[in-house]
Amino acid sequence: MHYRLVGHAESRIDQVVMDSARQFGLDAAVRYNKLILTALTVVGTTPHVAGSKTVPRVPGLRVFPLRLANRFVAPPDRVGRPRHLIVYRVIPDGIVEVLSLAHDRMDLTRAAQQARRAASAYGQGDQ
């Protein structure tokens, strides 16, 4: 593993999976959780994976849409229309710090700034 969860990332992931279970059922939530874990592994091993991009006006932060991680999971485990993006940064030691998940309807810059502030509040400030 070449990533770590910082700030509110773990609780945000838990919240997204729980929301998925309430809206779409347990099987869908399990698939969404698997997709999230797959996406974390992908960005952890290849931080500049095709489809990832920088966040406008938030230097050092990147996002990777979960929909692009679907290609890394087995067909029966794929999610129809994943709507979240992983918000992360690569720190100097090469570790990927995952700050949060953002919904694709959210203002990306604002969501990334909030995630960075949350990481700073936990003593995991800008690297």
C-alpha cells in the first residue's frame, strides 16, 4: 500500500458507503466499497494515472474519478454510474495522502479546499 487516509477521509468513505447502502442496497454498497478500495490502490501505486487531474486553484491536490476505476474491477463487481472522486496529494516521500471523496456535483475547488483544511486540522498540513 502506497497511500494513507488523512483528515476526514476514512469517515467520508464510510459515509459514502453507508449512503450507498441506504439508497441502493447492501450489494450495491459492497460493490461501491470495492470500487473505492480499488481506486485507492490505483492512485497509491500510480498517482498520475490516466484520467486523474489537478484541482484548479488548489496547488498540489489531484482527483481521480471512481468511474475510471471501474476498468480495474471484475465485470460483476462494477458500479453502474459511480459519482465520486478521490481527492489526494503526493507528499515528498512518495506516499499518496487521500484527503476525501467528493461528489461529482460538488464544486471541486471548494471540496478540495475543505479536505485540505480538515487534514491540516489533524496536524497533516500542506506538504
